[in-house]
Amino acid sequence: MSFPVKVIRDGLLEKRSSGLLQLWKKKRCVLTEEGLRLLSYKARGSDAPGSAWSSRAKELRFERMETVECVEYKREMVYFTVVMAKGKEIDFRCAQEGTLWNAEIALALVRYKNQQALRTGRTRHLYTAPLGSTGEDEVL
């Protein structure tokens, strides 16, 4: 995501850490046409106006993402898992209000995979030599 891409959604999500305690950490998430960018959230209190965003980002690119699954609703929170291509699972949660992050990520992933399939199909169509006669120039 080094060049400018369209931002689909920007906001706060919580990601489960992969450490021993598996704590939930707040992340600023930027969903684009290419993937999901996670930025650290450094709070100086709860969600106070004096909070700050870190500039260090981790990217979850759609080309390495398999699916969004395991949606569960508990105590006004939505829990979901992003499954990466090599089987790594990343757990997230967000509030149930408004449009849900899991749905937005899943739709953006499907859109990306469809565009990739179209590009692949066009490339094959353009560069594939004809296998045989189409019957248009044959005399009956």
C-alpha cells in the first residue's frame, strides 16, 4: 500500500495479541482496496481527546488473506477472525453499532479476489493461442 489507494473505512478495532496472555489491544485500522493497515494506539487515558496514534503500521494485504470467519456476538461486541494464506489466524473485536468491520473487510476481500480473477482471465484470454478452428471460416 505504498501508493495512494482508496480508503474504505478508518476507525478503531481491538486485536488480540499473540502473546501468552492474549490481551486485547486497540488498533487504528484503515481498510483500503488493497488490504487492512493496523496502527498502534497509545492512549493517555481511556478514549480521551489527548490520545495519540502511532505511525508504526502492520499491513494485512488481501493477496495474503484467505477469509473472514468465526463471527460471534457477545456483550455488545462482535468477535471475528481473519485467516491468512498460511493458516495464521488473527482475532479482532469491535462494537456492534453501525456497519460492522467484519462485513466491510469480507466485502472488500471478495471485491479484491474478484478483480484478481478478472485480471487473470483477461490475461489468459489475450495470451492464449487458439487451440483449433472456431468454425467461422469453414465451408459447409
